[in-house]
Amino acid sequence: MHTSVLTEAVDKAHKAGRHALIPFLPAGFPDPERFWEVLRELDAQGADIIEIGVPFSDPVADGPLIEAVSLQCLADGVDLDWILDGLERMAGQLATPIVCMGYYNPFWQYGMARFAERAAQAGVAGCIVPDLPLEEAGPFQEVLNAQGMDLIRMIGVNTSEERMRAYAKNGSGFVYMVAALGITGTQAGFPPQLPQALSRAQDIFDDPIALGFGLERKEQLGEIRDLVDAVVFGSSLIRHVQGGGEVRTFLQRWH
């Protein structure tokens, strides 16, 4: 097993007494030119890992906001070549590890081995693929691991203990707990079974636990704050940037 820079990034934040911050930024948002500026701001203002969203025409796990942004990015011509070309130009300029989050079809169409090789050269440390089931993840995980990259596992509050134990034998980097029964950016609060699900995940996984879907500020965590190692936020950051807010002021909510 390779040494994961993603695990190290989360552990570093944990040792500093805080949750690791993992912003999600759709590739090409708020527009193809400003995307790279916002990426640099996230890197400079204290993000611990940055998720770059790969736009897709049928984002089944995303709510209306991220879906609309993804469709606009596609209309602007953003694809995997655009993302990897840009990251290659920035190689060595970002201190924050990069993760690509997207649906399986674009990676499969691009060619898994071709993507893994180019992504590694561009400095991508891992991938999150919400619609890739555990039973079919082997080939993609193999080509990613061969390039020193992680395939992040996604679990939900309704994932059984047996299923978590199966996930624990695969994947690396960190574990992404979805804090909702539904799509992104539409939740009014956490489901009541979330604390129990997080406790079960802590017992089963050796890797850190990141919580995502519906997060906006650290006060939301309340009694579950000690059950979480990292926080992922997407829709709330997009709304903040769309409203003219600075990346710096958004990240300050979590310090």
C-alpha cells in the first residue's frame, strides 16, 4: 500500500486541532478563466484537500445547484482534457493535494489507464466516483494505485456494517460519509441515524472520515464534531462565490 498524501493532509489538520477542510469546486466555475483563480485562492487560504468536480450531463447525486453549474461548465467546453491540461500547467504551484470527483462515464470514455497516467503527472492525488459500485471498482482502483493515487470510498448513513467492512478492505486516502439521504445542497439538517453511522465507521475504517453533503459552517457539527476528521463543502461554497463572497471569508467559518 502506498503512502497517501490525502491521509497525511487530514492527519496534519487533526494534529493542529481542527477538521481538515475539503472544498469542492466544479471545474470551470464560476467561469473557465476565473476557475484557476479560485483554485489558487483555495490553495492559499488554507484548504487541506481540494476536490475538482468533473462536469457530467447526468449528475445523479447532485442537487439542482451543482447540476446547473455542471451543465454550464459542459457548455463552456470543460472536459477532462481541459482539466488535466490546466493542472499540468500549474504543476508545482499548488501545495494542496487535488482530488477529481466525477461520475464513472467520463473516466471510462477517456480511458482509465490514460486518465490515471495523465492525472498523476498533473499532480492529482485521488478520485471520488459516486456511481462506481464496490464490485466494479477493481480495474479503476488498480490503475490509480499503480500511479500512487487513491480511490476514495463513499458510504452513507444507511450503509450496513457488513458493507462497511467490505469497503474497508478496498480504497485508500480517506472515507467519504454522505451526511444525507438524498442529493447535495438540499438538506435542512442531518438524519438522526448519522451519529451511529459515524461511530460505526470509526470502528471499522483505519483511514480518516470526511463528512459531506449539506455542510456550511462548523457549528452544524455539534455533537458529532469528534466523530469527523474532515469536512467537505460544495453547494454552500458555490453560493458564496456566486454572491460575490471571497474564498477567505468562507474558509474562516471553519476556523
